[in-house]
Amino acid sequence: MLRWFLGSLLALFVLLCTAITGGWFWIQHKDFAALASAKLSKSLHRNVHIGHLHIHIHPGK
């Protein structure tokens, strides 16, 4: 039973690390311009156009 528990815990840890790493890369490669333009246009009641909006995550900055 202990081996099953530890194996499940290890699998959960690996899945969590994979999800965090995938999210990290997705955020850095996604263009958020359309989302930001829609939100700004709605809140300002004016048409807003943003060409490109990328988020770059740098540890330690």
C-alpha cells in the first residue's frame, strides 16, 4: 500500500510539474493583443487596436 501511495504521489508531482512548465511556455508564446483590445474597447467604449502583446517571464527580475 505504501508503494502505491508513493507511486501515486510521484505521478501527481510529475503531472503538476508538466502542467506548470506547459503553462509557462504557453504564456510566453501567446499573443494577448486580441484579449487586451477587447477588454479595453469594452471598458473605454471606444475602439482600441493593439498590434502585438507578448508576456515574457524572466526569473529574478
